Amino acid sequence: MANYVCRAANPRIPDYLVIKVRVPASTTIYAGSIIAVTTLDTGISNNYQVYVATKPATANLGVRMALVINDGFETLSDGRRPEGQPDYTQYSYIAGDVVTAILLVPGLTFEISDDCISGSTTLGCYIEPVDASYLPTVKVSRTSGVKSALRVDYIDKNFRLGGNMGGQFAATNVAIVVD
């Protein structure tokens, strides 16, 4: 099973960069998904803070993006809620869930597992949003006009997954947002 680890590595993230996003119908997203932040969710009455999760598109790759992070204990991929000492990195977010995301602004650093991205990372490569997918992809060089790219500064960091013994690890990358 894939381990989706995505967390901020900065000691403090300003509150104004933390947003809430609702997963749209017939969609599943995971920690590490990149979303375009464009529209408040009109399906919630008196809403002023929850956005609709929107896949990045070629037309909006220049707008600000957000990265979904591990936040709390959500739903396992088979629909159950965890018991005991769960491994929170294996959770999926299903339609209707409201999840936490962090706006990607220059200087923020994230720890992202290999399962959260498409492609193999190398030191100095870029992780970018791509057209019609929540799954970011690895690029050797930065694509012109794409905001919210992350540059990989450290590879093969091991993250302890947790569970009863905590003996399993996920391979992660440390990446900084560049603009």
C-alpha cells in the first residue's frame, strides 16, 4: 500500500497560508496532491474559508496552488476509520471531506514521500503541478510560467510511519517552493 506523507518542514506556517478544501464528488485525493486555489465552495452556506478542490489546468498553471498535507485521522482506503495506533500516512480523502492544504509560497519547505509524486526525484529537480491531475510530477528543469514549483533539495530521507511498533519507513524528499 502506498504511504502518502506530506508535511510542512518549516517550524511555523503562518495561519493565512493554511486553507481548507472540500473534495469534489466522485474524487479521491491524497496528502501530496496539488490543487488550484480558485473558488470558494458555494455548496456551503455562509462559507468564507472552504475552497473547492480544483485540478490544475494548463490555463491556470500560473495561479497560486496549494499542497494537501496529512492532517488528523481521516478515512482509510477501504472506507473504515482507524483504530488503535493508526498509520495516518495511508489515508485517502473522499468526496465531501474537508482537508487541510497549505498555499505554496516561496521559501516554504515540505517533506513529500515518493508515493505523492509521479516520477523519480534527483537532487535539484522540480516537482510541479500538471494539467488535469492532482498528482504532481517530477521535471528535470522548471517549466516556464508554472508557479508553485518545488525544488528538491534533499532526497531519500526516511520517515517513520508509526503503527504499533513504528518500524516501517517511507522514502521522502525535502523540497522548497521556488517562484
